[in-house]
Amino acid sequence: MIDFHQLLEGREDWLLERILERARGSAPPSYLAALKEVWHISFQGITTCFLAAVDQAFLSADPFTENLETNPMARFGEAEAKRHRERGVDLEMFLELLKLYRPAYLALVADQVGDPLERAGAASTIERFFARVESAFCMAWLREAERGDIKEMQARNLDLMTERDRYVSVFESLPLPILLLDPEGRLRNLNHAASNLFLGPTVPGAWSYQPGSRPSLASLEGHFPGFSRFLLQFQEDGMERREVEWTSRQGEPQPIYRVVFSRMLDLPSVFAGTLVIFEDLTERRASEREREGLITQLTQALAQVKQLSGLLPICAWCKKVRDDQGYWNQLEDYFATHSNLTFSHGICPECADHLTNNPPGPASRVDPTR
């Protein structure tokens, strides 16, 4: 007998890959989650419901009993109908999603179950499960429609609008210029900082709320020649992320930007595209150049100085200095050897007075004024 727990638990990544293959091979449904974690939660919910239905024998040949208190498939259908209606997903969109889930679970059975009879039985059980979930979902959906709970739907729509406004507010408030490009390289959206940089002063939210055509990328070429060519290369290379440094032609001094190209985190590629972020490095690079100049100046200054340290043996009478080899050197010679100092000789006022009042003998007479 098939152990469905062993077969299905922990298979989220495997099932997701099958769904993505199927979605890429044909026109994908109009609603698909973009992030892997959302898919994992969805698979876990379906698998948990299926295992509960198997364990409680609700998938036997007996007629389907739709009892919200006892039947896990009825509870699952009720909850999913409510959740998807609140999100704005209609009945047709949900049924399109089931067309992706069902083949993925059947493919898992075909791949993992070797015995033909067991494989056929497991496939039949999965078919019954999805048929009954679909039935429970449709009945719950009809009940919701019959209730005509317009106020609840209006409240949910208001929540969605509030969430959208929150996203737009955050997007517009980001200090870094950001572009959202579609897979063809057309500009899908840009925030307020990017609009000010490339198009001049605009009202925040202009490109998120105002209908009409989006600006072209021609303005970027004026700032960064070759931008379109680089974008095309990034898309063709299949890279997830790439950073470049560009010097803009606009402004004086010419601004320097770190430009980050990043692919959108969208598994089914419904929202596929490229995120481009610009970071102004002009002041940072100027500070770095200034710092490097100071370092160069200090290095050159230090190179001109030879530091003397430690004890210096010097004669108390004649002021000669003893070097490491034990030789006595004139003070001037010692410092000339161990530093970059150059001496110029003169006579201090005290010595000049002393020599004037006590002139040396004729052989060693010196003119103190010389």
C-alpha cells in the first residue's frame, strides 16, 4: 500500500519545478505567485489536506460528504474560496491554478511509484482528491456569492488599495534612483529620484498613478552612453546581478554612479524584468582622491626623513658622535649619514662675543662677522 506521507512530504521544490515547466511551456495563468516561499506554503496546504483526507478515509469510493466540521477537503475548499476572493482572484483564475497543481502531483506519482498497480491506485486517489477540492471550492464560492457580502469585499479591496499605496509610497521615497524594466527593456516604472535624475522635476507618484505611455530609455543614453547595449548583454548572459561604475556626461563635475542590474525575483516570470539602481559616488570618489593625495604627501614627507631613536653616544667635550662600529664622527657627518639634514655653519651671538673679547692666536684667528 502506498505511504502517501513518505511520497508527498518535503516535495515542495520538486512539485514547483514541474509547475514552472508547465507554465513556461504554455500561456501561464493570469495569477501566479512570484516568490518560492508562497508556492511552498501553497503546496504544504494542499498536501496537508490530502494526507488528512487519506488518513480519515474521506477518499474512499463512498459519496463525498461535504461537512465543514469533519471533511478536510470541504474545510480546505471553504477556506481557499474565502482567501482567494479576498485577494481578488476569481473562480476562473483559481480553476486555472488547479490545472497546474493536479498534473504536478500526478507526475510525482508517475516518477516515484514503480509498481504499475500501486501507481494507478495512487493516481486515482489524487484525481479524486482534486475533483472533490474543486467541487468544494466551487460550492463555497457560490455560497459566498449568494450571501452578497459586498461590504466585506469592499473592505478587502480597500486593504488592497492601501497596500498598493504603501508600496508606491515606499518606492517613491527611496533616495536612490530606481528603474523597473520589462523583459524587452522597456521602462515599466521609475521612482521619484530616478524621474528627477533623468527627466527633470516631477510630482512623486506621477508614473505610478497617471495613465499614459512610459518615458523611453533615450534619456538614459544621454547620461550613460551604451546603457541599452549593456542592458541587452546583461539580459542575454542570464546573470542574476551585476554592478558597474559609470561616469555621467551630465553635470560638472561629471557625476560618478555605481549602477546595479538585478533580475526580478519572479519564479513563473509573470513579472520578469530588470531592476536598475543608481548610487551617486561622486562625493565618495572625491573624498577618496583627497585622502589618497594626503597619503601620497605624507608618504613623500616621511621618505625625506630618517628617524633617529635610542641612545646616542656623544663626547661631552668635542661633541663627536660614536657610530655602531665604534668610530667617532663629527656631529655634522653623523647626521648627514643618518638623515637627510644638511648643515650650514654660523656662529651664535654668545660665541661671537666670546671670540671678539678673547681672540684666538694668529694661526687660528676667525672673523666672527663672516
